[in-house]
Amino acid sequence: KINSIATIFTLDVYAKRRHERTRAEDDKGESAGEEKHLVLVGRITAITAIVIAILTARPLVGSSEQAFQYIQEFSGFFTPGITVIFLLGLFWKRATEAGAIVAAVTSVGLSTIMKYTLPTTAFPQGVNDYLTPFINRMGVVFLVSLFLAIIVSLATPQRPGTDTIDTTDVRYRTSTGFNIGALGVILILIALYATWW
């Protein structure tokens, strides 16, 4: 995650704002000096991210019985929307930027509403009991975000030239061994979920 933070900040934020190009982006391959500068920025970003993580995690140490569940629950505010964006962006040519934004906003907004208002609503007890665990809530938020992203994508026109990922030559076929292994993992997860739910 530290590497991802450093890479995303350095290349997608810092370099883009300063209009710096990496050697891979430069046709002549003459950007070595700028790349050294970007490596330094990446290292500083990584150190900064570690310090922020330590400062953020410090209040949890000793004061929370389930720090991992806390992290999972709040990362679950973003995960459904990000998953929708990736799935539609990679596998549906009709997806639009507006649909992606709606998926992201819906994910955070609906997760927040469900987390803090469900326990106090007048829903039947069975509905509250089902939606209170964060993993169930993430599933519902994913489906709502997916539905809204599809509707918004169909309702908004595509801008020409915005589909920058070409997947026409990608083969999605997997081997029989992979399919059997994947099915086995899914069945194990279903069994574990059904046993301890």
C-alpha cells in the first residue's frame, strides 16, 4: 500500500501538475534527470504516508478490541464503488465518467447512511440484523452503486476518445484447472460464511 500511495501521488498528482514526463512517456527517452527527481518525491511521499499511518493507528492501539474489523468496516465505505468503477471500466464500453463518479459518491454516501442510521430506523428487526454487519452492507451498497452507475452511464453521452483502455485483444478465457480451483475457493467461502454468520 505504501508503494501504491507513493506511485499514485508521484505520477498521477505531482508529475501531472508539474507537466513532468517519465522516460516511458518521453518519445526520446531523455527524462532520466526528471525521473531521479520523481523517485525522490516518491520516497518522501512513502515516508509521509508511514508517519500518517502511525499517527492514525496510534489511538486504536489498546483502545479497540477489534482494530482489524474497524479497518475493514471503514475501507468498506469505498470498496464497493471502486469495484464497480473497475468492473464497468474494464468490461463495459458504454461506461462513462459520470457513471464512475456516481458509483464512488453512492458508495461513500450510502455506506455512511446505512452505518449510522440503520440501528435507529423503523425497519423490521430482521432487516436491521441483516444489514448491520459491514460485509452485508457492502454487498447492498455494491448492488445499488452498480445499478446507479449503469443508469447514469446510459443516460449520459460518451465523450469521444475517453476510452483509453483497449481490451479487444485480451482473452478472458481461463483454464479448467483455474476454474475448478476458483469454484473450490468460492464453495469454501460460502461454507465459512454460512457456518459463522
